Amino acid sequence: DAGVIQSPRHEVTEMGQEVTLRCKPISGHNSLFWYRQTMMRGLELLIYFNNNVPIDDSGMPEDRFSAKMPNASFSTLKIQPSEPRDSAVYFCASSRGGNQETQYFGPGTRLLVL
Amino acid sequence: ILNVEQSPQSLHVQEGDSTNFTCSFPSSNFYALHWYRWETAKSPEALFVMTLNGDEKKKGRISATLNTKEGYSYLYIKGSQPEDSATYLCAFIPPLYGGSQGNLIFGKGTKLSVKP
């Protein structure tokens, strides 16, 4: 299996632009998680989906952030408009089911907003 | 606000030394605990998922114990090797209403450096 796939791996954009991060979970996994990692706050869970349904988005920082999972093999995290403080590494992870199962992380997308 | 504390923040040991670090979490709320190993420039890699008080898990030279009553988990590395150098993260999951699982709350990690 290819593991969790994320794209792009690096993104540099200007403040105000829309940013879309993509994730393909491991086939057969039915839970998908989006995380943000910063020096100040460490690794934070933003949102997780179970069977394509958002279960808890309380970690999403504000309305500029949105996430979708239109099918079992694809999810997006969108930031519109982006701000410099959104600069971070965004990880996607998947598991067979829920938080109790082992999560497998993708390589991350390193976002820099200028 | 639920807090997960890891100590020490960083640790420098010599090759061959055994080491351990701590993850502390609220003992009044517990659903599960995850341990991850995170090498620089890579993504976190799962080590253990622990759910029961008294759980002990082992993977090679790495083992972990769990005490939910007092709210801590220990991670042990026996005979540290340079390739063990990484940040070790724990993530606590509190229960949610209705028996549903809460979200993962990560500690800041313990950064381990093993000198050859």
C-alpha cells in the first residue's frame, strides 16, 4: 500500500489567496484526520471524518478553514483567505476506525503564507 | 481545558543507555492513549495504542505502561541506539458524551538524542 498521500508537499502563497490541501487515505480506512503542526502549539487535531462524515470540527481555527470528504478516498482542507499565521505543516492521517485505532500519517504539506 | 504534559522536554543520552519518559493526562477522563515516534522531516509513526489501566505494550526495545488511575504513561527504551533519536509524542483521548470518542490531544513531545 502507498500509505497516506498528501499533495502538494510544499506550498508558498501570498496572503489572501485560497489554499487547497489534498489527502488520499489508505484504502480500506474509514477514518480520516487533519492536523496542523506549529512550533508554538505543537500538533493539533483540526477535524476528523468517519465514513466521510465530519464527526468533530471543533479544532478548526475559524471560518476561513473548511474541510470536505466527498468520498472514501479523497479529502480536502481549504483555507480562504489565507493569512501568514496559517503557515504550518498540515498532516493528514487515516485509521481503520475512530480514534482508538492506530493512525497512519501522510508526509505533510508545508505551507508558507507570505 | 484538558492538558497533556510530557517530560522531560528533551533528553540526551549515550548509545547503550536505557531511558524513559513520562506522559501525564487527566485521570478523571480517559478513553485511550497513543504513543508516536516522530523523526525530523518525517511524519509521526504510531508506536502503541493503550486503552486499559495496567496495559503494557512492547515493540522491540521500546515498551510502554499505562496507569489511568493516576494519569500517566511511561515509555521506556532499552539500550538506546542513534536511530532512536526522534521526538516521542503521546496523545490522550478523553471520552465524549454518549460513549463516543473524543479528539486526540497531543503533548509537546520529548525530544531524544542518542549519541554514538
